[in-house]
Amino acid sequence: MVKLMNSNVITYEQNIPLGVSMAERLLWEVNAEDHQWRHQYIGQMPDFLAKYFSHRYIDIFNRSGRRDANSFLRKTVGQNVLPRLQRVKERYQFSHCVSNINVSGMTPFPFIEQLENMVTYDRKRLLKLAHDISVFISGNYEHYSLRVSQKHASTSVGCKDEAFSRVAKLYRLLAKLTLQCGTHPPYWQRLNHGRKMPSVDQLCAGMLRMMSARWWYFRLKRLRDIQSEHMAIAVGQVQQVASPYVSRQALWEWLEQKRRNREFFKHFDLENEKGERISLAETVVHSNANPAIRRCELMVRMRGFEDIANKMHCVGEFYTITAPAKYHAVQHKGGFVKSWNGATPRDTQRYLCGVWAKVRAALARAGINLFGFRVVEPHHDGTPHWHMVLFMLPEHLQQVRRLLEHYTCQEEQEELQDDEAKKVRFNYRAIDPNKGSATGYIAKYISKNIDGYALEEEKDHETGESLRDMAKSVTAWASRWRIRQFQQIGGAPVSVWRELRRLREVRLSDHKINAVLQAADEGNWAAYTQAQGGPWVSRRDLVIRLSYKNIPFGSPYGEDVQSIQGVTSPFLSHAGFICTRLHQWTIVPKSESTVTSKRIVYKRRIKFSSWSSVNNCTDERGDRRIVGYIDRRIVIAEKSNKLANISAKTTNNSY
């Protein structure tokens, strides 16, 4: 091993074993004698986790000596950290054989070792693995399709049932390979357990996805991100004293992705069918992707609900719901929770959604209606909990409170021996108009979970830090675990509201439709909700709802796409719908004259349509149309390889 000391002197570090990780190298420089003994602790965890404990070891070694440093590894890491880490690792095991998958002649899956080490892969290595898997799946497709076609050579192609059987058999062969990567193939659940069987075209689209390097990249990246963050939670690197809400690595990746997104927006425009262009960056700034706009819209909706509640003489309460202790990884004051069951924040969110589903069913049986908002935010260890502001009629207040308390305290009741313990699991606070409005109660939680606006002086009770500084970590947490932070309960749909805001001052002859249009144009959420039928309106009774159009073969993989084209109403006399989207926009590179930066250059010989949702149509030749039947399998394979090659070549520009 070579180590440069200065420009003239080069010394060689002898005796350092080959293949030593960076974490172990740090420890070698401090205490080489115990390297072999330390390996049983530090070598059991990925390097991005081990570095944290290496630095802890070095601090203790320099402060208290070798004995205390080794005791730290033996007790803290060996007895506490490693068992928790092993529990998490068991959830992400890959195997060469999946249960109920025994196919004679099936090609052994050659990527198990790479998948087991995937948590340490950077973006380039992950892209290469995705490309290799897609090529492997494509090769097996050609092999299996030849076998299937030879076996059914005498069968008539005109029989739909026989054609479906042949496509389904080929699909299952590819799906069994995909299952070994720890991911479910497209349409797999629907094919095996769904009420409605997928069509032949959908199965072909599923096979095309399984042969796409792009599809594999995002699936593998998702698996890697979840696994790495789950491991960080297990070893205590997500907590108040380390990194609140989300690990440092996840926060850095989120910030880096935001930076790359901004760079991407600078170099692309939106172009419609007339050739008109607008800046993609400006469009994003003026959309709901802008945190400030998102926050303002939420506040407008919350204030509108409060105005409705005042007019209807409803009362409101503020509720906080928390999961049992077994869903929490780290105690608030520090130290591991011994009863932790290895749950991820997404598992905890699923549990809370189940509790709320029971409450909603009980409310429906009792004939109780309510409306309001729910905010999801994390504890310091990443475990989610809920805050809700709900409005209801005064006579229903006590029953709603009892139902919420009953179902939230139904599990692990032995933890709830006193009132203080119950308040941790479920707490309520009556909204006193003399002390503040309902919107004021939830405004801080909305701001904290978006951009921290106007919270510079406020302290986070979880971490003690500024709420504004913690907003990025909270948003990164929600992005990593794909947890919906804000949920409207009751009321008219916001998607219709946003479409109507596009129409500006359009007015029609029907007064019911006009009332909705006018309220949306004025930005009056209370009037909009009332005009749509009130806060307890059902979807089938809405005055105005969304109108969709079906785009055959609209996705890059050939599936039909449902795209919003406008709004419709049962009160419209002539037209079927009101068009709110007059143009079809596609993401295109900026012209050479408008590009000022030379650091990023986008060159494509093939005009490749955008993968974004703003592209609502296929090209004129229908090149993306997927062949529907097995006898045209060669076209599918060629298309898949073409997509995989384009994805691999343009990776650095597209992702």
C-alpha cells in the first residue's frame, strides 16, 4: 500500500491486509494490533454504517484508551447494534430459488451476490447492474419464447384463450426470474390474485418492463434506498443525537437530487404541438412543486374548512396519534427500544392507516360525518405520527373522541397503565376560538413539513433545533419513505379545483356550474366546497368532476393511459366536457443559442419522447405500440433491447 507523505518522500505501509474497508483502515492507523478481533464487529456492517462506529472507537481510544474502546465494540456494537442490524438484513435476503418457483431448465440467476451488496452501490454501479439484469432477462425471453413457440407450433393463433395462455406462460417464466430480485413483476398480483385478469397487451407490457434497463434501475434504486435507510435506523444513526428524522446519507442524496433536478430544468423547455416553447424551470417555479405555493394552497384549504365549520356551527378538535413502542427504534432521551420489532417508517404508517380505517368504518356505522386535515410528521428516529384537525357537529364530539381513543389504544394495552402513557398514544385538544383559530393550530405543522416558513424562532421539541432548519430533513424523510404528509379528510377534491383554476373567467349558463367556476376563479375554497355539495359530499354527487381521455398505447411500455383532458358535469347540456388542457406539452432540450453552460451537454441522435407525465400522446408512427400476441415476440425483444441501450447510453443525461 502506497502512502504519499510529500512531493519527494514515498513510504510504504506494510502489513495492512488487502481489501480492508475504509472504516477498518481508520482503525488500523490507531490500533493495528486488534484488527483481526475488531473485524467480527466492524466487518459485519456496510462501510457507510461502519465509519460512524470507527470514529466513535477512535474518540474513545484517544480519550480513555484501548480497553474502553474495545469494550465499546464488544458491548455497544456486538450486543446491541449487530443483532438489530441482522434483524433488518433478514428482511432483504435474496435467494437463487423462490418458493413455488421450480421450472425445469430455468437459467440460474447470476446476480444474487451483487444484489446482496447492492446497499453499498453508488449510482454508476447500480446503473450497470440494472443494465446487466435487463440484458439477462431479454436473453431468457428469446430462449423461452422459442421453446413456447415450438411447443405450440400446431396451435391456431386465432384462438384468444390459447393466445392468452401462451403469453401468460412466457410472462410467468420471466416473472419468476424477476421475483428473485426481491421485486414484484408488473401485473403479477393481478394475474395470480386479482378479480380481473390482465389482458394480453398488459402482459406484453409487463414483459417489456422486465426487459427495460430503466425500469430495473428505479426498482433497484428503491430497494437500495429503503434497505440502507432501514439499516441506519437499526444501528441508531437516525436519532436526535446523530441525525434527526433521516440519516445524513439520505439527506445528502435528497439535496443532491434537488440540485440535479434544478440543473436539468435549466437545460430543457416545454414545447407544444404548435412549436411554442416555455421554460421548464419557470413552469416548475410556478407549480405546486414550489414549496411556497404548496404551503399557501394548504393554508387556503384549511382556512376554507374553518370558515365552513363556523357557518355550519361545527366544533373542531386537534388530535395526535402515535404508534405503540414496538414501532419505535430509539427512545426520545437516547438508547435503543428493546421491544422494537424491526418496523420501517412505512410499516408504521401502514399501521396508522389501518387504525384510521377502523375509525372511519365505525363512524360510518354510527352515521357521523366529519371533515378536516391530517398531517404526518416523524419522531426524531423517523417513526411517523399523525396530527389531525377534525370538524364535526357538537353532538358527535364525545363519540368521535371515544372511537379514536379506543382504536388507537387497542394494540399493546399493557403499555397504557396510566393517563400519561395514554396521552402519548392518543391526545386531544379542544380548539378554543378565544385562544386561536383552527388554522393557527395546524399552520406550524404545515410549515414545518414543507419549508419552515416563519418558524425561524421556533424550536423543534423533538430535536431542540430550529424548525426551519429541520424542514429539509422532514421533507427528505417523506421522500425517502414515500409517505404522504398531508391528507384532506372530506370536502371536494382538490384535483378538480386545480383544473378549474386554469379556466380563469369562463362562465356557463347553468348556475350550479357557474357557482363552482366562480369560487375556484376567486380562490375561495369555502365557497368552492359548498358549491360542489358541501364538506360531506360523496364523489358521485359532485357538481363538477374530472374528465379523462384514454390514450391507447400511451405509455413507453404500450399500456393504455388515462389522461386528464378537462372537467365534466351532469349539468352540462351539450358538450361532454370542458377542456382545461388545450395543448400537449413535451420536454425538449433548449436550443443551442439559449444554452449558456458548457458543463452539461445533451446530444441524442434519436428523437426520444419524454417519459414525463406532461407528454400525453405517442408519436405519429406509433413506434411505442406493443405487439399484442406471442407470435410477434421478436418485435418486443427488439424494442426492449433498443430501450435498454438508449437508457444505458443516455443515463447520465436522463436520471
